[in-house]
Amino acid sequence: MPPHILVAEDQSDIRDLLVMNLRSAGYEVAAVADGPAVLASQADRPSDMLILDLMMPGLDGLEVCKALRARGQSMPILMLTAKSTELDRVLGLELGADDYLTKPFSLAELLARVKALLRRAEMHRAAQGSAIAGPRIVRNGQLEIEAAKRQVRHAGVALELTALEFDLLLHFAKHPGHVFSRAQLLDAVWGYSHDGYEHTVTTHINRLRNKLEADPMHPQIILTVRGAGYKMREA
């Protein structure tokens, strides 16, 4: 059975265009026009993925995202926003969105994001269902990452990370000392490459540093390699 995607967008022309293209790509698709309808639709049969517009009547995308995560629903959420400020993006990610696209966007890019998020969700389910998914705990100094449980501790303190922050940190931790360009990280962690969106990697690295580092302005764990990219220190 193909994945089921719910599109929540109050502009009918955009909503219809998304539905048509997602169905053409082979997905089952339903659509609603406001926030309360999203929450109602996810009560009985949760979708495999949500595409949420940030600015919706009733409840906006951030409020919907927060409410779904509070219910314990973990389906991937792609946020669509006409705004481009860093604050909007950070709020969406903090409240549980997995990725975002700023309008206007290409349909090809949206489909690539959808495919990548669904693939990541499937990989997470497979890892949780496997008794052996690599080392039980990945360590680097005082940093401990328990991949199967998706838990992170630093100096004994549990850290609250978004899904993509966790995946990015785990990727670094599995390859200490290896230098990755932003394009390589985008491809390996997000599952797609798209010119102009490498700043997404920088945003997530900055957020990780704010949660990991004693002094985020002078990081000691995730390091910048000038002109090349980023790496995690060698333990």
C-alpha cells in the first residue's frame, strides 16, 4: 500500500496542485484547509506524512505540529511557509517539524523532500525493529548516543533534539574526524541535494552547537573546517 499523505493548505489552488502531483507520484493523498481539520483527521487513522502550511485558519501549522507531537504522533512533517525569517524556521523545527520549504518552491523539490522524509521514517522503523543496529551506544568523550532509542546524553545530561538534529549528530559521531561539506551532509542526512538549500545544514549545526557546546561561539565538539565543511572531533 502506498504511503498516505495529508496536505493541509488553505489556498485551494496550491492545495489542488499539491494533491494532483502527489497522486501522480503514486501516493495516497487527502487534503484539508485548516488546522482543526488536521487534528481531527489524525485521531483515528494517522497519515504516514503531513504537509502543513504555516499560516492556516483555526490553528496555524506551528500549533498543529505542537499538538500532534504532544499526542505522541511521530509521522514526518514538512512545513510550508511564505515567511523566510530564521525565527519561523527555528520555531517549526523546535515544535517537531522535520523539514520546511519556503514558498515559492518547485514541485520537483517538494517531491524530493517527501521521498526523503518517508525514506528516513522507514529507516527509523527498521532500526527500532532490529535487535542489532550497530553499536548500542556511540561515544565521543562525554557524548553518548543511543541510536535505537534515539537518546543523547552529554556529561550525563539528556539532550532534547529534533529528529534531524539527532540524525545529523549521529552521522558525525559515526565518522569522527571526517570532514563533510554541506552538500554531502544534505545528501547523507536529509536524503536530497538541492542548490540553494545548503544553509539548512548550517542552521542545524548552529542549533546542535547551542545544545551541545559550553561555548557555541567556540565549539569543541562539532568543528568548522574553513573552506571545506564540518567534522566531529576525534575522540
